[in-house]
Amino acid sequence: DQQVKQNSPSLSVQEGRISILNCDYTNSMFDYFLWYKKYPAEGPTFLISISSIKDKNEDGRFTVFLNKSAKHLSLHIVPSQPGDSAVYFCAASAVKGGSEKLVFGKGTKLTVNP
Amino acid sequence: GAVVSQHPSWVICKSGTSVKIECRSLDFQATTMFWYRQFPKQSLMLMATSNEGSKATYEQGVEKDKFLINHASLTLSTLTVTSAHPEDSSFYICSATDRQGANYGYTFGSGTRLTVV
């Protein structure tokens, strides 16, 4: 049973436009969510996170939105740049529940075209 | 920021041999480290949680006798793939927690590409 789902395996966006990456989760115990960027044969690089007590967190071009009732979060990148092209993973953990384990989605490959 | 060093970055070994992968937290003490593996175009799958000074906790389906984890100090955890077989070929990634910052301390190593021939 996949607890964190990224239903879009790929996304293509024009440079300068907004990229929206989506993520759904099923475990209501998750209270901390993170987005990672990953290149092939490299470890994930942290982008942005959000606690379940918030519905939005912004850091520069990256904004994460959390809709707890829908168990849905999204990552907005604006404006998108060619250097943003990578695979983006959504991850979740149940920190308050005492679990530091991260559960990852399958990733979405973002391509930003010049 | 927190840095996790993973070594080697790639290794090729013969079937039946053992391979050790090291994960070090360079500028912080990591009481907990995690080991993941990733197959091509798949998600990162947690293999085990390693706590300093105690036995690792393995995820369901992960053979603890095959994937030996040692976390002898607050800055070093090792994963040994014993009697490796071609199906063990994968990308292995470690992560460590330092519980600081917006990241809640999930810092990842650069990964190890293991190829068993």
C-alpha cells in the first residue's frame, strides 16, 4: 500500500512559467512533509518542508501548500528555470507519532524547457 | 549546513562477495541514520533505521542477515551487503538526522551505486 503518491510521473513546463507538482498521502498520522530534488546517481537534496500545523510555506521560488482535509500537498515553482529540471520527490513522516521514518512518493520528473 | 558523506560513490563486486558502504555525518552528531535503496525509476525504499549503539530496525521484507548495519558512533553508520548477488545491484542512499533547521535534519548522502556481476 503506497502511503505517499505522486500520480504524475513527468511534467514539462516552459521556462518562466509555474511548475506545480502534486502529492497525495493516505496516512493521517503524517504531520511533516518535505520535498526533495534529485538528479540521477545522486542523493536527494532538500528543497522545502511544511508542518501539518501550517497550510503554506514559502522559500524563494518554492512554495508548498498543504490541504490536510484532502490529504494533498503541492509544490509550486515560479518562475521555473531550466536548472530546475530533475526528479522531485514528496516525502512524509509522522514525527509527533514518534516515527522519524520518511516515506517517499515515486517522484515526478520535471523538465523545464528554455 | 549539515553534511552527510557516503562512500564509495560506486562499487562493482563479484557475486558472492561482501561490500561495505559507509555513511558519515561530518559536522553534526547523528543519533539516527536511515538506509534506503532505489531501483531505476522507482521511489526510495527505506531498508532500515540505525540507532547509535543499538541494533538496527529493519523494514518488512529486508533480510537483516544480508544487509548488516552497524552504527558504532554518532557520526558513522555502515551497511554491509553480504554475499552479494546481481539482484542486490541498486542505488543505496543513507540519511542522517540532526533535528535542526527547517529540514528537521533529514540530510542525505550522495548515494552508492552497487553493481554485482
